[in-house]
Amino acid sequence: MNVLLWIFQILLALHTFMGAIWKTTNPERAVSSLKAIPHGVWLVLIVVELLCSLGLVLPAFNKRLGIFAPVAASIIAAEMLMFCVFHLFSGSPEYGHLIYWLVVAVIGAFIAYGRFALKPLKS
């Protein structure tokens, strides 16, 4: 289980890092259902995503930082659910983005649960 969690953590960290980079080059209006997000919040999401991607891999270098992995995964899952809510309220008939965000949210929730309850990273 520990190896599976690490694989998911690394993949989610890469995904989140790339998402932050994408957000720096694309405005929130690039995805029609995210138009309601204010530009300032969009910029804050970039910083949050960079910190979360770092938090997912820090425990590999220092076990004392193990609490950061499940917290970062929880934040990412919450962000993806927030995107789902914006998408549902936008009335967009397209469900590709919604499914994508839900899958990422489930992966984040799995990591959070795994690191909080199943295989916590202890110092």
C-alpha cells in the first residue's frame, strides 16, 4: 500500500505542478465553466498548487514533514471539487472537465485517507 500511495503522490504532484504552470499561461476564461473565478483567486490557486505539489513529495526527503502529504492531497481534492461546482453552476453541457476533476479529486482523497489512516508517514 505504501508504494501505491507514493506512486499516486508523485503523479498527483506532477499533475498539480503542471496545472499551476498551465494557470500561469492561461487565463481563468480558458475553461468556460471557470469564468466565475476572479483573477486574484486564480493567481492564489497557482501558489496553492505549487505548495501542494511540494507538500506531496517533501515527506520523501524528511519523514517529519509527513503531515504535509495528506493535507496537500486534501487541498487538491477540495480544489477539484470546487471546479466541479463551478462547472455545474455554469450550466455547461460538456462533462469532460467534470469527469476529469472528479477523478483527480478521488485520487487526492485516496492519498489523504491513505496517509491519514492506512499508512501514515511517521517521523
